[in-house]
Amino acid sequence: MYAIVQINGIQTKVMPDETLEVPRLKGKPGDKLTFDRVMLVSDGDKITVGQPFLPGATATAELVDHFRGEKLRIFKFKRRNDYRKRRGHRDEITRIRVTGISA
């Protein structure tokens, strides 16, 4: 069984007892989360598709922890112009464990 769920505006495939890394969510580690923007649910051979969301379908998850992704470095330059810029950033990420899908 799996489902396609919209989490923070990103469509994500979730399966029960799976650990996912998604963009930062509000909450503390140990909190229970419920996602009601379920777009598709597959249970074996039976597939149910929403238009755009399935009414009454939810995915539940447990917030495991918050962390930051790896550092990305952005370097821009233009040759012979003495133009150099170095920037970087790290994404804020939340790790969740899917506990169940109900359709």
C-alpha cells in the first residue's frame, strides 16, 4: 500500500513504516502529524485517484527530528572583470516516520 501526499507543496510517495525527509514542518520531535491532502491511494491492484484530493483520505506520521541539509556553495564569476561572488545555504529538513494511510 502506498499513497501520493502533498507535504509542504511537494508531492511525496509515502508507504507505512517508511522514514522520509521533507522540508521543515512545525512541531517537536514525537508529535503526531496528519496530512489530508492525499492525491492517490494504491492498495494492491486497486488505485483511487482524487480530483485533486481524495475526500476523507489521510496519512499519519510521527515527527522524528529536525536537522539541516548539507552545505551548498554557489560561486559566480565573470572572467577578466574582477567579478566574483561566493554564497551558500543549507536547507532546513524534517525527518518523519509514516505510521499509517487511511482511505
